[in-house]
Amino acid sequence: MSLADRLQQAWYQGHPALALLKPLEALYRGVVTRRRQRFLDGEGDIYRPSVPLIVVGNITVGGTGKTPLILWLIEHCRARGLRVGVVSRGYGANPPNHPWRVEGGQSAAEAGDEPLLIVERTGVPLMIDPQRATAVQALLESEPLDLVLSDDGLQHYRLARDLELVLVDATRGLGNRRCLPAGPLREPIERLGEVDAVLYNGAAADSADGFSFRLQPLALVELCSNQVFPLDHFPAGQSVHAVAGIGNPQRFFTTLEALHWRAIAHPFADHAAFTPEQLAFSPDLPVVMTEKDAVKCRAFAPPGWFYLKVQASPSDAFVAWFDAQLARMLPTHS
């Protein structure tokens, strides 16, 4: 188990050694709190786009399902006649320059795994840049848009926003509810009371403090052929090598088990780059991975490697609430 894995385990399961990190936690809290207050006071260089901007983020380290929700938001807004664009930091990307327009067919090493996934699934205009304000400016200069979605960036306070959606893993929750490095929080827990909506990934129902949404498996897609297979392509009890290089790999393994397959778990670091040798597993069984990992493996994937296609399914109450927000931000489109 890596040091990062041990730290995450301590955040969510507890460990007395975390008490030693309290001074660093206090320092971190002070920095992020001051940064947030400067933004609220309008201090510094804050860019406000000419169209509404929605941030989809989290306050915890690790995956919470942002990408599937962004895919849902893109299609939902398009169905209402809105021209949507997306900006992202492009974590792990190494493009020739910034800002960089992500196009289908680029490599994940160039474009970043999550931006490439989003573009290949939807064809949405998407720009990456560590400075998201610069990405938004470049996107608006190149495309006539009605709305921009920011993939993460809740703590990127150089960028003004009209709506903040925060995702929380309903199973793991907020761990010990402490800030980095003593806990998994990027900002103090009080920040949840300031955002527009909290969505709990995997929750069975809405609650007083947030909406529920679930990730619904749709199909298996073979990497080398792009052929789509139904979820009953494998019989119940089938053993598969399960590959997940995401923020919370266990969530993926649990999903496969819920489909009645026996998942031989192969967790990797979030945004991990893969080589054929790393995925040469024994015994010879089907390999099933996340769509985010598939964009990095398609070039060398043999037959029998699949990704699980999923879609976000938010609660009816969230859909109604979100439509009301769109009507408020874009009254001419309501």
C-alpha cells in the first residue's frame, strides 16, 4: 500500500498519528479561508465571463463522480436548446501550448484523460488550461456559447461563477471532516453551506442537505472494436480483471460486483498512465475498466478488453431545481 493509500485510509477509518498533523491543518485552513474571503470581497484579478458559468466540484480529495454528472449536464442543457462549452484544468495533460482545445482523436497524454473522455462522448467544445479563466476566455472567443461548465475548479477563485454544484461520495462521506493534510477536505466543512447544491453520489434518496444521484451502468464497450455489448454479455459469476485508475477505485469494483461478476481488483492511482505490460494479467480473463481509463488504453487494447459505460441519474427533485436555475440565469431560453 502506497503512502497516499495509507493516508486516505487514515482519513476515512481513523488513525491516532493524524493528531500530529493538526498544526499543518491549521496553516492550510488559514490559507484557503483567506483566499475564499478575498474572492468574496472582490479582491484580486477575478474574471467574470459574459455567459453563466457553473462549477462542478468537490471539497474532498478523490473521485466523487464529477465527469458522469458533467456528461449529464451537457446533454440536459443541449436538450433545452443551449450551446454548452466545458473548461478543465486538464490534470496530467501535456499539450503543445495553453490554452488547448481538446479534440477527439488526440492522445490522453496530450489532452488529459477526463477532458478527452468528455469530448469523445459528447463532441462538446472543451478548452484546458491550469488557469481556468484563460480557458473560458479562449473558449468564448472561439465558440458562440450560452453556458460554460467548469470541470472542478471550486477552489479556483480567479474565476467568477453563477452556480456551484458540489459532489460527495455517499458511501465514504467526508471522512474525519478535517482539512488537508489531517483529513480529506480541500476546504472547511462550512463551505458546503455556501454552495448552491450538494449532490450525494450513491445515495438512495434526497435528504435535507442535498440531492441524490446514482451512476447507472449502461453497456460494455470493447476498446479495440468500439462494439457495444449488453450487460448480460458476461454470465453471472464471470471473473474479470477490473482496472480502475480513478479517485475511488473501490466504487468501480463494487459496481461490477453488483452486476454479479467476480471482480479481480487492480486499483491504480488516479489519472495513472498505463502500459501493455502493466495490464498483462494472469489468468487470461476479460478485462473491464472505467471509460476514463479506456481512453488511455485504446491504442494497444487487444480483443476482450472492455470499458463499462455509465450515466449519471440525478433525482427528479434535482432536475426540477436545476431547470429553475437555468431559467433564472438564462431567462430568454426558458
